Amino acid sequence: MKTDEVRNKYLRFFEKRGHSIIKSASLIPKNDTTTLFTSSGMQPLLSYFLGKKHISGTRLANSQKCFRAEDIEEIGDNRHTTFFEMLGNWSFGDYFKKEQIEQFFKFLTTEIKLEPKKLYITVFVGDKKNKIPRDIESVKIWKNIFENNKIKAEDIEILDEENGGKIGMRGGRIFYYNAKYNWWSRAGAPDKMPSDEPGGADSEVFYDFGEDIHNKKFGEHCHPNCKCGRFIEIGNSVFIEYIKQKDGSFSRLPMKNVDFGGGLERITAASNSDNDIFNIDTISFVIKKIEEISGRMYADNKKEFRIIADHIRASVFIIASGIMSSNTGQGYILRRLIRRVIRFSDKLDILHGHLSDISKTVINQYNKIYSELNENKEKITEEINKEERRFRKTLEKGLIEFEKISKRRNISGNDAFILFTTYGFPIEMTIELAEEKGLSVDKNEFNKKMKEHRELSRIGAEQKFKGGLIDTGEMSVKYHTATHLLLRALKDVLGESVRQKGSNITSERLRLDFSWGEKMTDEQKQNTEDLVNEKIKSAIDVKKEEIPAKEVARQNIGGEFEDKYGDIITVYKIGNYSIELCGGPHIKNTAELGHFKIKKEESVSSGIRRIKAVLE
Ligand code: SER
């Protein structure tokens, strides 16, 4: 089947079942600073799971443009793309597990005509610590469906990838996995969720492309979450019925919701029984174009072709949503994509200036569905050409610098760091160039430098505690921790949109600037103060944690981040209450703070308020 056909069948199928079809939201999230890009269909709909009424009713469906920056380094295999369309259907307190599972099975087997015996199912094993039960209800529904199709459906506990590789599927069809695999929230597993975040157990459907695909390098045995490429997840029904409380426990939402998401490209690949999603119509045209301009064959250079095709496709959609290359936020991700394309296109000896030709093929493929591509055609090709010219210019200078360094010595971490920050050399490129000359690169020192640099620029960019902690005397450290509590309390009282705009701390007081359009009422001030004092009284431990930047991407932590090298960054957590990217220092327990008092609340400039507060 063709991509348009699958998308169309899906939307008509759900329309017939009472769903209103809504437009894809922009790739750039509105009023939501938790992620740089829209990365699932449910993201723009979050408030409707919490009880807000949608004007189009309690059943919706669409095909949503999505981009996942955390997958950039994974591109190159048969099933990942950074940009994809997510087919979604939602029930806000309307139907639940039975109807959802049955209708999705029906869609796959009657509309897409997949054979039931090729479908394998995963479900949530439960979480004792958080008192979330095992999802036996979904298992029952699935068993029934398979039995009606004369297929034996045993349920087997696998839990995780490692165990799966060891024990294998043992004739099962329905498999229990832990929260890493079968729980969904924007922040990931239950323990990773911040308070007020909704989530729930999910049930995923995998398509089996054939036993012979398994490779023992991925584990002795194969199973649905094995990375060998035999099984590809084609749909995920999330049963959003929980919300995390401030004290870390889970309670039920007022209504039971369904959030389904399935990769359009993957379902199309399954419809063709071909496990390479780069072979579906919309992407294979892009692959053909790359063959044409490089004179090489896809079959011989799969990784390079996939990276180029994926990144150009994503760049086209990102530019069409109004983003230009830059050194921060979404613009930096775009820059990173285009620069990676250039690096891999050089490996294929593609002549300079031809990458924008590939973008034209992407535009032609999607133009009928996404009119913004044609409307922005010139902007898209120009931006790709411009970024290529910019990168090639610094690249030339960088190569001269590299030659100079490499004549004298191996490449130190600092050399690699300067090549990156001044000349835009991705570390992988420095390593490759060094290897060609038989030199080594100190990657550890480079990562350390990058980490320091990121922490500084991140804090700088956010003006987090900028110039705030003048000294690290005891009182200042206390005020520093109190500032984190205050920021969190302001978000609780005024809303999640509150952002820190600046901070200044002395041994006598704290001063916090934050985004808020109007004077706070006396009640709001009192509530904020009470909340901070409550947290002080609760004697909560303050903990420094080093976490991979990738994790930050999934958690609800303020600030822009960049997860390029899988490096480690520092966050401070005040129990489950507050989590901030921060270099410290902080006190050990909130009980040390005494009594918190707001002394003044005033305007600094339009949209920014300032609080001065003391500890007594
Ligand atoms: N939100 C779920 C996902 O992204 C299903 O839509 O997989």
C-alpha cells in the first residue's frame, strides 16, 4: 500500500466510528515548553485527558507530524526516522480498553489486511512500588480476539530486553514487560514522572517480519522488544487513567482515556511485508533521488542513504514550520541535521549544492497533504543551500586548523572542543579525520569539556541563578535552595507557564524574577509563601543527581537541552517536588531553611515580576 492510502483508510475507519478528524498541529509546540518539538499526537491534546472539554467531542483522530530529536543518533537502521507521522485516535472518558483493542485489531486485519498470526502483543506487568496493577484486562481482551481467529495466545512474562534475549518467546503471543516498555507518559516510566503528569499502562502491537531476520548478536533468542529488526512496533494504545500526585503517589484521573499512536510509515511497511521503512513510497522516491545525484546504490550504502533521506525530510518539515538554523533550541537541531547530511553526503561524493534537490523530492511527495511545504518551497531550498555554504566555509578553515594540530600531536580533548565550538566540527568527524592519519582523540576529555560548556551555557541561556550565588557562604546556599522551592511553588500557584527570568542572591535575601503578566494577588502571595513553608516543614532531602542529558529530554525539566553526546548533566532534586538543571551548591535538607517570607512583589518590565524574600 501507499502511504496516502494507509493514512486515508485510517482516518475514514475512525470517522465511521464517531471520531472527529482534526488537523495535524504544528511541529513546534504551542504553550508547552516541555519539549522542543511535537513528538506525539497526544501532546497538543494534553489538557483534554485532564477533563477539559474538546469542542469536537470525546472521540478524535488525526495524523500528526512528529519529530523526535532523541532518535537522531539511531537513524541508520531499518525502522527509525526522526520525522514521522503518527496516526492517532483518542477517547476522552468515552470508550476504553475493550473497544480500543478490538477496533485497532479490526483496522489492521480488515483495512490493512495484515494476517492476525503476524501480530504479537505486549502489555504492562504492573508496578508494585507505585501500586499500579498488572494489566490482566487487556490480556483477556487480546486472548479472546486471537481465539476467535483460531490462534493460540499464551501470555508470558518477559520484563525486559535482556531477559527476553535469554528466555525467548516460548510459544507465547502476549508478553508482559516492565514500565520502560509498557507504560506511557510524556516523561516516561512512573518514577520519572513529575507531579501532575498524566500517564498509564499501554499495550503495543508488533508486526513479525520473519524469524530468519533475528541475529544472535542481539541476544540468544528473539522477542518483540529485541533490537534485531524482526519485530516492529506498529501501534501503541495507552490507557491514560492515572495522574502523579505531589507526594509521588498515583491516583486515578476523573475519567478513563485512550491515547492511541501508530507510526504511519511503519504500518505502511507492514502492509508491504517489507521491514525496511525506507522502501515505502514516500521515502523510496527520496532514496532514488540520492542514487541519482550520487551515482551510488542504496543497497551498498544503506546507513548513509538512510541518514541523508531522513534528515532532509525532517529538515523540510522543520523549516516549513518556521524554524531557521541557529545555535539554540529548534534552530540548533535543524543545523545539526543539515550538517550531518553534509558529512554523510561527502562520504558518497555528492557534489556540493545538490542537497536542496533532495528536498524538492520530499516536497513533491507530501505537497498534497501538507500545503505548507509548497508554500515555503523557496525558503526551504534556500535555507538548506545557505546552511551548506556556511558549514563548508567553516569546514575549510577548520580543516586548516586540524592539519596544523595533527602535524604536531594527537588530538587532545581541548583541540576537539575548539574544533567543535569554533569550526562546527562534530566530534565524530574529528575522530574520523584523526583515524585517517593514525592519530587518537581524547574523547573523555572532550566530553568533560562539553559538559562544562553545556552547563555554563545552559545556565547562562536561562539566566539561571546568573550572578546569583555571589558567595557560597551558608546563608547564600540556603537562599539558593529557597529559590528553587519558590520557583516550584510559583508554578503550582500561578501555573506551569511560569519561567525563571533571573535571580540574585546575597547573604541577606533572595531575589527572583519570573514571567507573569500581572500583579500577584495577596492570596496568591500567601499561598506561595505557605507552600514553601510547608515544604520546609516536611524536611525534604535535597539531592544532586548526575543524569544523562537524554533523560532530561524525557523529563519535565525546564530549560533547553541538547543531547548530542549522551553526556551527563547535573540536576538538583528537592524530593519529588522540584527538579532543576543547576550546578549547586545547595543545603542537604529543607528543614535547615527556617521560615520563608515574601517581602516584596513588584514589576520589573512588561511580563516580568520580581519577588524579594527572606529566611527568618
Ligand atoms: N502517546 C503514545 C506514544 O507516543 C501513543 O500515542 O506512543
